[in-house]
Amino acid sequence: MSPMPLRGLAVASATAVTAVGSVVGVASGSSAQNNDAQPATDATLLADLPAGQQAQVQTASLTRQADAVAVQADASARKDAEHAARAAAARSAEAKKAAADKAAEKRAAAGDPTATFAVRSSYTVAQLKAMAAQIVGSGQFQCFSNIVDHESTWNYLAVNPSSGAYGLVQALPGSKMATVAADWQTNPATQIKWGLNYMNSAYGSPCQAWAFWQVHHAY
């Protein structure tokens, strides 16, 4: 009766041995590799293989472990890069805000009334009137308001479908208001300041512009 073959420790996980298909292929001397091989079972014993084939099995296992570590390292590196990009974007936004605040302070110090108004995504009529009252001044505000009531009903995005006149004061063309600031399409403070400048230069004051408007229904 021949002695029983030596039994080693059963390899139950993929970190100890390669897939069953790979072990079988090595043991049979086949050069083909089974890419879809299933993990080794408890019945697959590393000690059943010759020493040379055991080395191949262990090498394959170590290769898979190295690949897994590399994948984890790549994922960690991408995560770190994304975190760094978000942090850089946040710092850039803070720097831009600080620069804008500083520029607004300079404009305010120079007497620019529009510098005190933060740009919003939308405005109520009450907010627009309060802004105009501060820019125009109480003595001329009502006349200015009367014109805006008739020209745009306080819609700073108003566009005349016939002429293309734009904004609170219906500048024609609207791009004229770029002489005050480039944000004339979306910033009512820019439109109000341009309108005030226009009324002062063309008629002498908003109230004189309003007097002209009542006769001609335009200004």
C-alpha cells in the first residue's frame, strides 16, 4: 500500500493561489490561460503541485495583489487631485471676491453711487425704486420714477420689440449704457446711472425730462 501524498494547508482565498483554471492549466503543462477562471476551492491544495508550479501559482497571486494595490493607489490619487482642485477653486473665488470688494470700496471712495449695490439675480420693484432714489436723489427721484414707470414699468430686462430699446430707461440702443459699465444688461444700478446722466445732459434734469415726456410721450 503506497503512502498517502503529503497534504499541505488548503488555499481558500485568491490571495494564496490562482484560479482553479490557472492551476489546472499549469499542472497539465498547458500554455493557455483561462481568463474567466473561478477562485480556488478548499479542495485545491498548493502542496499537491510540484515546486516549480507552486512558484508560478504564488507569482500569479502576488501579481494580482500588486495590481489591486495599484488600482487603490490610482483611486486615492484621483481623490486627492479632485480635493486639491476644489480647494484651489475655492481660494480663487475668495480672491476674486476680495478683489471685487476692494474695487467697490475704491469706487465708493471716489463718489460712485453704484458701488454700494450688490448685483442680484432678481429684484423687486421696491428694491429698484430704493436703488434709484439713492442714485438720483430725493429732489429728482419722482420725476425719474415717472419716466421709468412709462418706459419699462421698472423692468430692468425690458426690450422694446419694435425699436430694441433696452432696460429701465429704454436706452436706444441699449449698448449706450456700456459707457457706465459693461454689465448694463443685468445691473439696474448701471442703467439708472446712465439714465440720470442722459436726462441731465439732454434736458438739464430728470424733472425737465419728465416735462418733455408729458408733451411728446418720449424723451
